[in-house]
Amino acid sequence: MKTTPGRDYALVVAVLSTAEAFLRESQRLFRPLGLTGAQFNVLNLLAEAAGGVSQRELGDRLLVDRSNVTGLLDRMEKAGWVRRKDHPEDRRIYLITLTPAGRALWMKANALYREVIAQMTAGLPAKQMEACIETLGTLERGASAWKLS
């Protein structure tokens, strides 16, 4: 018996396909700067946090597996983009901050990224973008509540 995928299935496949295209193209964008997408995400999170972010919080907020955070930060620290410093109140915690070189790299990468995003969304009315954001939020919450029978 041949089954036709429902619209729900087609929607999820379209979202995953779009996410793959975004990842592939962002890699092409960041590669000439010596950055990966995960490294850009770290720079982006740290750019917003003047006092730094704990390594654990970065792991919770990043779009990479938490077990990869230490190696990711090691490479970024070696490149001179981030610095680990002791937390003033808890010696078990490292705070991660941007170095001046890291902030300069983030500014350059972020400007390019925002330019590409503007090109990509140029034909979308604000109302349609809001509806997409709402739909994607619903899908994300649904994925978080995933249950296998």
C-alpha cells in the first residue's frame, strides 16, 4: 500500500532541508574568515555579554553538543578570540569573554551575516516573517516534547 506523506511531514522535511541549506551556506560565508558556524555562535553569544558567560551556560545555549564546548573553546582561545578567566565567586567556574581580536572578528563576521540575511529575506513581508517565527517556535516546542511510543 502506497502512502502519501501528509502536510505535517512535508513541513518538517522542508524545515530540515532549509536548515541544511542555511548551515551549508553559512559555512561558505564564515570559512574565508577562518571561522566555523559553531565558533560564530560563540562569538555572537559573547558579544552580548560584557561580563562574560560561564562555560556551562555556553554549552546550554549553543547549537552544538555540550561535550564539544571545551574543545571548541580551546581552539578559540588558542586563536586569540576568547579568554577564560576565573569566576570571582566560584573557583569551579570559568567565565568566557571576547578578546579585542575576537570582538573585531565578530564585528566583521556579523556584518557579513546580517547582509546575507537581509538579501535572503528581502522579498518577505514582516507579517509573513512573524508567522514563520511563530510556526518555527511551535515546531521547536513540539520537538522538545517528542515522545516515542
